[in-house]
Amino acid sequence: MKSYFSLQWKRVMKVLPFVSVVTVVLFAGIAVVLSGLIIADQSDDKNMKLRIGVTGDTDNSILKMAIAAFQNFDESRFTITFVEMEEKQAEKELSEGGVTAYLILPDDFVEKAMRGEMEPLYYVTSAGATNIVTMFKNEITTLVTDVVVSSQKGSFGLQEALEDNDIADTEGWVDELAVEYVSAIMQRAKVLAVNELQITSGVRIANLYLCSLTVLFLMLLGLPFVAVYARRDRSLNVLLVSRGMSVGKQLYDEWLPHFLSLLGLAAVVFVPVICLSATSNTMLADLLSTQEWLRYMILFVPVLAMVSAFNLFIFEVGGNVVSATLLHFFAALCMCYVSGCFYPVFTFPRAVQAMERFLPTGLARETLMLSFKVDAAFYPVIGVVAYGVLFFAAACAVRTYKVRRWEGVCG
């Protein structure tokens, strides 16, 4: 019935001024938190001293001497600290933030390097630490460059010494020795292999904050609508069913105005942010490019549709304003907490991390993070849509039960 759909729009419009004020306040609070986190993260990146674990074959005396020299005499001692530890301890320290990365030295690494067999070092870090990788590679490059320059001077010095003493290199063994030496050093591509642990899901930490706080914002955005949809009296629903309007059609006529109103409220706060990001050189412009904003808003729609269905389901289960408010608030906060919207999910136990991947809030966050990934799997979007359908179907089941119960009481 069109009249029921129009009635839902009128009910939504009555509370829209109040909901708009709540939306702006909620968005401003989350924006302040996001700005603080990004500024703190950027400050840490500029001022941190990297603590890098060294694991594997660290018993070689030459290697120990090299690390000691590197730590005491090289300029990098002001930016990098090497700490010897076991690999399991290094992995734990990395997950807890105790080290920024760790190296795995293969067995007999020094002996093989002295023979010219350059076996790669494995550098393990998180996906969000690209600045660490760049800095460390720069240090390796500088070190190799210095060695190459020294070897070049040594090669020419040997040649000059032979000429000064009238010793002819008839077999070219000096040149051959120099070529072999430099060739062994110049295997830069084989010196360092990077292995990323998917701690931040392959995105920058600032973008992770954005996606997490966006999910939190959306989950709390529907709370003011509890006065519209949570009710005990089911007489109108019973009357509509008796006139041929199914429970599913009723809920759809309620879900669509709710979804569109949430979409409009989100547009009011996000569109100015996107325009500011596109037209000014601010922190927002560094956070997302115009194309990333476009992908972000496209992926925003299925997430918001799922959240709208979740809201209706919670309001149906709650039954009255007080119960529905408390249920919605605590359910939203608990799911957001476990999904890493307050703390990075990699700080939680493995069991919680495994559970987070299957929660609607976790899938919503993963869906939004697809905006920053290339050639990523779209299973989070499918999960979000599936949860939306599941919440809608569950709301239909709860209302059907309550309508039949109301009919039995009134009949």
C-alpha cells in the first residue's frame, strides 16, 4: 500500500531535525578522533627510532662484529637499533609493536657471502610499514655503495701497485678478481627479500582508522530512529496483514525510507569532506585520492544497506524504546570493539581475530578497505549483502511471530 510507505516517510521526517543534530555531533566527534590518530601516527613515523630484531644464524663472530660496528660507528645508529632474538619472540614482538620489523638470517649466511653466494635476507614487517621498508632499503643501498666505492679504489690501487713495480698482469687475473668482487657485491636484488605480515590488511594505518571509525559512525547513526520503529502495539501490523499486505512488504516499506534517510544524512556530512579533499592541499587530500573517495562512497552503499537492515532487526527484537535503545547500543559497540573499530584487531588474541572476519562489522570494515586495494577479492561485499538479507529475513521472522501473538491475545 502506498499509504503505508508514505506514512513511514512522514514519521521519519518528523524526527529528521533531531537526527540531523545528533549526526553532526557524532560525525564531529569521530572526525576529531580520526584527526588525532592520523596526526599522532604521522608524528610517530617522523620521530621514531626503528627497533629491528635479528633472528636466525646470529652466532657468527664476524656478523656480531658487523652488527656492533653498525650500532656504534655508522650514522644509522641514530635511526635503527638491532636486537638479537629468537624468531618466535620476534614475531610476537612485531604483533605487539615491540619491534618494527625483524630480519631472518639464513644458515651460514656470512660464509656463503664470503664465497660470493648471496643468499637473501628475509625482512618481515607489517603491510602498513612501507616507510620502514624504504628506510631500511636506503640504509642497505648506502652500505653497498660505500663498499663498491672502496672495492673500486682497491682494484685501481692494486693495478697501480703492480705497474709501479713493473709486474705485468699478463693473464688478467687482477681484472678478473675485481670483476668477481664487484659482481658479488652488486647482487642487490638478492640481498633483501620483503615479507609482509597482513597486520593492517595491506592498507596504510591512517586508512585503517578511517574505515574503522566510519563503521562505528554508521552503526551508531541509526540509534536516534529507535523512536520511529520500536513499538509494542501491533494492531496496525495485524490490520495490514488482514488486508493482504505481507510482513515482508511492511518491513520493506519501513526499510527503504530508513536507508534513504541514512544515506542522505551521510551525504550531508561526507560530501563537504570529499569536496574539501579534492580542492585543497590538506590532511584529507593525503589520506585519500579522488578515485579512492569515489570507490569509498560506492562501497559505502551496500554497507549502509546492511546497517539499515540491522537497525530494523534490533528494533523489532527490542519491542519498546528503552529495550531497543539499550540492545542497539550495546550490540553495536560490542561488534565494533571486536572488529577493531576501537583498537587494531591484531592486538587481540588469535581466536578473536578469527571471529572478527565473520562479524557484520568486520566485513563492513573490510569492504570499505577495498577502496585502497588493487585486485582484491570482493568476498567482503558478498558477506555484507548476505548479512543484510539475513537481518531483513530475521526481522520478518520476529515481526511475524509478534503479529501472530498479538492476534492470539486480541482474538
